[in-house]
Amino acid sequence: MSIRHGLLALLGQGPRYGYQLRTEFEARTGATWPLNVGQVYTTLSRLERDGLVEPAGEDEEGHQFYEVTDAGRAELRAWFDTPVPRTNPPRDELAIKLAMAVTVPGVDVSAVVQGQRRHSIKALQDYTRLKGRALAGEPRPGAGTASASANNDLAWLLVLEQLIFQTEAEIRWLDHCETRLAQQAEIEQARAAEAAGQETARTFRPGRRRTRS
């Protein structure tokens, strides 16, 4: 998730201070990726360091506003124009967990898969309910006091649908993992049976006489 570019996009619409940025970011994404004010101000400091934003004065309550610079607008345009790269995919905790589970002795990999599937199915049901509420025009999570906006509602719906598609894909992948595990178990059983047969053949091969004691 690019908090950096998300904040730049908000500042591209006009000067804002930290808490406003946090509220609007969560309103547009339905609080799917919650931010704390510390994250916001840390990111603002880095954006200012890189010349992408600059201070824009304070209000009567002492809130420090920031505005995007020309360099920041160029950075934002480049972000929107450039596809998200897949050459270096982000680390996926579930994929790493299963990769470790199949290589660590004593782990019940099938139980790991089944437990994750139950969790993912519940998450999918929750996302689907939220989508139904969004389509019915109910307030989205994280809306707070942010002004209502059809574009904000559309943004939240797109985020929800991405989560739904992603979770559906995850469940299909878990089904595939279970099939792979079953296939691997069959292969290992066949190899063990073959090895046992070869050992038996060596012990009792034709023509060999057993000596009496």
C-alpha cells in the first residue's frame, strides 16, 4: 500500500493538515487500511524532505497545513500513469506460512489449510455483506464526519470488490493446495510401497536358499 502516494493524491486537491488527511484517506478506502496520525506526519516529513510537499501555513487552532509542490504533482501523475509492478510481488504471509509448513516436520499442513479456508470464507461473507450495504447507500466504515461524496462511495465499492475478488482467489488457491497435498501424499505412499517391494524382492529373490541353523 502506498500511503505516500495516497496522501499526495489528497493534497493534490488542496492543502490539508494531518488529521484531515487521515480522515479522508480512511473515508475513501472504508478504513480498510487504517492509519494513525503518527504515520501520516512521518510520511509528510518524508514528502517534505523529498521536495514533494511544503508547509502552507497554520489555521487559528494551530494545525499545520501542507500543499503539494510541482515536483509532487509530477510524482503523482507518474504514479497514476505507471502500472503497479508485478516483477517484485509483495510478501504474502499466507504463502510464506504454507511454504514453511510443508518443509517443517510435525506441522499438520492440511489443518493449516482448512483453518485458513474457514477464516477466508468468513471474511468473504463479511465483504459481501458490506458490498450489499454499500450498494444500498448505507454509510461506509470510516466515513466519520467526512463530507458525503458519490466518488468516495464509488472508491469504497471498488476497494470492497477488490477484497472480494482477492479472497475468492485465495479460497480457490487453498482448494488447489489441498489437492496438491493429496497428490503428494499418494506419490509418497507409492514410493514407499515400491521401496518396500524392492526390499522384499531382494530378501526373497528366486533361487536363493535359506540355510538352516
